[in-house]
Amino acid sequence: MIVLTVLGIAMALVVVPKESHAVQIHLLGFPESDQHTLNLRPLMLGAFCLLPALAALCYAFGGILDRYLARQMLGAVGLCSLALIVIYVLLDVNDNINKFQKAKDTTSFLAQYYAVTLPAVFVQIAPFSLMLGLLYCLGRLSQSREIIAMIQTGRGVVRVIAPLGLVGFFLSIACLLLNYHWAPWGEGYKQALIEFVKSGSKSQARNVLFVYRDQNQVPQRAWLVGSFPYNYTPSEPLRDVVIRSKDEQGPTTVLRAPLATWFPDTRTWAFEDAELFDIRAQLEDGVVMPKFITLPSPYYVRDYPETPWQIVKPGLKEEYLGIPELMSWLKQYTGDEWAPRRAYLTQLHYRWAQPWICLVAVLLAAPLGMVFTRRGTAGGVAIAVFLSTSMMLSAEISLSLGDAGILSPALAAWGTNLIFTIIALFLLYRRLRGRPIYQTLKSFFPGGDQE
């Protein structure tokens, strides 16, 4: 416990200041972001560093049987997690090997690529690692009659699985902290790294269309940005920018520039190698004749109130945004009937709901892994595989229904947790009553054995 505490504090002292600096840089480029949730990012990362020490403290205060069960479960879950990660890496390398080979330093690129991918992979595989590991652990303990021996000491089934639930709770908290920003960000940044290998640039969004409106909601300018840098800072420009301006009478000018940089201190835009197409240019005799105007480079514009955050928001994909970014997006488009708020609100609820699937997985696996008869664990494993597949499908379908407006965002995000928690409690009830689970479910199908 002392070692984990020291390591956690040391890691927090290293990563928290860096994360605070990253938040400040983000606010320079995106001053209209939700500052409250962004400022929580360093605290969340610090809490993640100290989470193993807190888990070790709970382990130290547990009883002998509790610690024994926790060790058995952690060993099995660790092996399952390692196996799933290896399978994921092999499949991913097989799919992207041609792209990886284009990197100048393949080894360094792969290290960076899988470092940013690891949080998202951990969040995705944690529930299934828990279920597989717990089935193996409880199945082995059941075959050796250790579960029965624990119950004969006076402990009930709920008390036996309590330390296993605590492990699932800590893994849920770990997934929740990663889901706050780093897991969805890593999933999006992984795509940006692959793009960087192919084209030499990392874009957060491409071909973004943003329409600036005045206080009366009258369109004034339409921005089309070809490429928006992923980790935007004032030193990284927007690329391939086209700005179409208009007034009450119609279009007025078209500004084109390969590079556009925003300076937050002066709120000034600088356009490199810009050209201006004046649609209403007039000749000496009053005849209107559109013409191109070559502008100085850089060309500074101080009367554009748009910020990079406003411009990039329409092009952001909701599945790659963490809680601060989703909150900022929803805050920006409050009351906008044309904005697809439902999809982003569904993802916001899902950021909070998804991690608790780990705890649901423990509740599902515990009654399926415990066996008090000679039938073995094959039936429980078969049910667990079916339930795992059903959870994945249910989550995808629910999110799609939430995006489409058929389900409310909260129900779409939390519906899978609710359904499978009810199923888990039913299975646990059957186990507490000493009734067989596999044979009972099998009896619902034609030709199945009756209980």
C-alpha cells in the first residue's frame, strides 16, 4: 500500500502539472469552452493516479477470505485483460500494417499510437475481462468446493461476492475517470495519427462549415475550413480557409487563404497568402465588375468576433469528445433548433453510464460462476457469452435510438445498465434460493429440460 501511494503521488506530481498546462493552452485557443469541467481534468487525472493506493487501502482492511477472493479474481481478470489486449493489438496491427510502415520511425510511432489508444481499449475491454475472469475464478473455486466451505462458515452468497463487487466498483471508477476525457480523446487521436502517417497532418475535423450570425441571428459570414489541427494552439493555423461574406443585399466578398491563425490576446485573425474576391467591385463609370484583390501577407482582420472553438464545433464527432468538450458544445448550441443536440446529449449521458457496466458484469458473472452441483460451469459460461453479446448490441441500439429521438438521451445511455442489472438481480435471486439457472432458462425453449 505504501509503495502504491508513493508511486501514485509521484506520478500525479508529474502528470497533473502537464495536464493543467494543456488545459490552459486549450482555453487560449477555445476561450468559450466550459471552464469548470475543463479545470477538473487535472484533478480527475490525479485521482486516477491515486486510485490504486485507495484500492490497496481497502484491501488492507479486508478480512482473510476477502483478500483471498480479491487476489484470485484480480489474477484471473489480469490474465483475461492481457489476452484481450494482445488480441486487439494483433488485429489492429493486421488492419493497419501498411499505414504503420509509412511512418519515419515505426517503433516510436507505434509507442505513441498505442499509448493514446490504451485508455479507450481499457474502457472497452474491462467489463468483458471482469466477466471472463470472474467466471474462471468462481468456477475453479466451486470445483474445489471452496465456495461451499466459505458458505459453511456462516457467510451468505452476497457476503462471499461482496469483495468481488468492490473490485468491480474500483474498475468502474477507473473507467469513469478515463471516460471523462482521455478514452474518447484517445480514440479520436488514434485516427488523427493514422491520418498523419498518410498525409503529414493531424486534423481534428475536415471540411467544417460554420455560419456566423449577428445578434439578430442574421447570417453574416460562412466559413469553410478544409483542415482543423487536432491539438489546436495559436501557433497551429487552420488550413484551406474560405470565408464568404454577405449583407442584406446578398453576397459581398469571398476570402481565400491556405493558412489562418487566430491570436487570442488581440482577437485578431491573420491570413497567409490571402486573396479577396470582391463581388461588388465598381469601375469608374459605376459598372459592377467582380475582381480578385491580392492582399498583403499576412492579412490581419480585427473585426471578426469568431473564435476557433466556434468554427470547429459543427465538425466535431460526438463519440470522440470527453465530458468537458461535450458540455462546451451543448453550452454553445443552447436553444439552436438546427443543432443535433440530442446526439451529443446522449453521448454525455453515456460517458457517465458506460463505466458502470463493469459493476453490472460482476453482478451477472457472480451467480453464473458459482456452482453447487456436479453439472460444472459450462452452462453458466454459455449464458455469460450470450449476455455479453447482448450487452454490446443493446448499447449500440440504444445509442442509435437516442440519436434518432426515439428514446430520451438519459434512457438511451442508461437503458443497457438498467436492463442487465435487473437480469443480474434475477440470476442472483435464483442462486440465493438454490435453484438452477441454466436448466431454468433452458426450459423456456422448445425441447428444453424441465426443472
